[in-house]
Amino acid sequence: MKTTLPHGTLLVIALFYLLLYIFYERKVAFLLFSLLCLSESLPFWNDWLRLFYRYTYDWYSFSIWASTVNYYVLSLLLPAFLLQRFEFSHKYRWSFLLMGMVVISWFLDPFPINRALYMLGGSVIISFIISICALLKKSRGSVLSMIGISCYTLVYLENTLNREGKIIPYTFGFLALILCLLVSLTWQMRQERRSREKVIQDNAQLEANKSRLQAELLKSKIQPHFLMNTLTALMEWFETDPTVGSRFVDALAREFRILSEVADQTLIPISKEIETCRSFMEIMSFQQKTQYRLDVSGFENTDQVPPLLFHTLIENGITHNEYSSDTTTFFLTKKEFKESKRYTLIVPRENIEQDKNVEYESGKTGTGLAYVKARLEESFRGNWSFQHGPCEEGWKTVIITT
């Protein structure tokens, strides 16, 4: 009964991580770690069995074979756990190595228990190699794993080479390994929990910013200046040209209907976004008595973009510029590469209001650009870039997503 304490400790750890796997998170590393501890704790059950049932000598050979199978299982579980813990790729190559180790150990000695010890020795070597690879990759927890494997290796060698005068029982070497791996796993769980909490906080902050920007953007559509100009234009049209006034009301209603449909969505079809842009350009064409057009190329019907992305940029272009020509054309193109998509918007310029156009010309982020960037972050989570600046045709905005 000398080994009851460490074996009992391993049994408790095995049950704890088995419950974690079942009720907390279905991570394969948790299950393998539980089975690893459970395999080494089996002598604990043997000790308790002897207290209640004294089996006869004819059961001794069965006990030897059971111990041999347990050592084989233990030898496979340790490297399998390390491969899963440090997320090694090409696990099938390591699997072939483990299977080869099983075959070789089987022919090294006629006695089953000695075969199992050879198998365990091979497992120690492979586990040591895996730990060195994890250390070179600078994987989290690899240092603790290396310390535990080193202790395990030293105790294994001491028990193998000095069988008559064992100083440290083999179980305590394995317990040192388990404690190191246990600390490593616990530290990993803590880091993952903090990462999840940070993601939740970032999402909450992003959602709050998005809601605020949506409110400000929609508020800009009903600001007193816009409403006053709209009502004044309507009064004039209904007196001079009711047909134009009716068309303007239809365009305005279509604009607000589309805005209400897409404002709360994360991604919308590009056709809906282009419809939104052209609806806004139609309204501004009525108000400013010039013709605004949008030339689109490179898009497919299956493309999706954040709502009001290009609408906001086009609105910036129109409100921060003055156009004297009868027709002004904006160019929106998309080019798709192997791992990225590039959207380019060309806004023509004639006479820029330098004093009023602070956001558009100096690169400062106002409500419009802040909304665009918030929408890009919501949809692509850091896998995007935003660049804008003057070009020969006018003002170029380039958005790249991956």
C-alpha cells in the first residue's frame, strides 16, 4: 500500500479532467490527460482489490498481462497528449512512429512485462523529442513540459538501470511529470479564459461603437439643415414642376426604406449596397441640380459587403465637394486576388472646400470614416486595411480585406 497516496492523487486528477471534458469544454487534450492519469492510477485499484478479495496464484498471469497492456496504453497516451497539447501538425507521421515502436518492442524480449518496459522507454524518448520541438517552437507551457519529462526520464533510467536498489519509486517520477503538465494545462486554461473575456469586452465595445455610429449616421439624414433644404426644394417643385417633386419624394422614400432595411445587418449583397448608393445620388442630383452617376465594375452577384460602406464614402465625396459640370461620375471597382479583395472608389474633384473638408482632406477620422472603419472591423476583425488620398482622377479610397 506504499503507492496508494500518489495513485489516489492521480485518480482524483483523472476524474477532475474527465468532468472538465464532459461539462466544460470538449478539448481532446483534457480527455487524453484524464486517460493518462487514469492509466497510471490503475495500481490503486489493484491495492484496494487485494483488501477485499485475495485472488489466487492462477490469477497472477492475468495480472501480469493486464499490467503489460496498461503500460502499452500509458506509453501511447503520453506522446499523444503532448502532440495534442502543443497542437503539432502532421500527427499521422508521429502515429506511424508510435506504431513502429509497438512492433519493435514486441520482438525485443519474450517476457510481456519486459516488452512493456521497452515500450515505455521508447515513449519516454519520443515524448522528450516532442518536448524539445515544442520548446524550439516557443509553445506556451513547453518549459514546464520539458522539466516534467526530464524528471520522468531520470526516474525511469534510475529504475531501469538500478532495479535492486531503487532510490525513487517510478510512480513518483510520473507524478512529477503529471504535476508539471497539470500546471501547464491550468495556466493555458487561464490564458484562454482571459482571451475569451477580452474578446467579449471587445465585441461589446465594438457593438456599442457601431450602435452609436449608426445613430449618428441616421441622425444626419434628418438633421434640420437637410430637412429645411428638402422641404424648401419640395415647395418649389410642387409649384413649378410637380412631376419632378413627385420623383424626388419617391427617391427620398426609397432611400429611407433601404436605410431601415440594412442598418442592423452585418453584411448585405453588393446589389443592395449599390442600390443604396444610387438612391442617395439620385436625391443629391435633385437637390444640387446636377447628375451623379456610379460606374461599377468587377463585382459578382454573390459579393457581400458591410452596409452603407460605399454609401458613406460617396456621401463624403458629394458633401465635401462642389461640382459645376452637368454630369459627375464616381467609379467603384473590385479586384479579387488569391487571398484578398481590393475595393477602389474614385471620387472626382473640381473645387474642394479646404476649410470645411477637414475629414476628407487631412485624414482625420470623423463620423463617416469612423463608421466605415467600425463596420470593417465588425465584419473582418483586423483582416482589413483602409487607405485614402488624392490621385490624378480626384480622391482615391482603397479598402483591402483578407
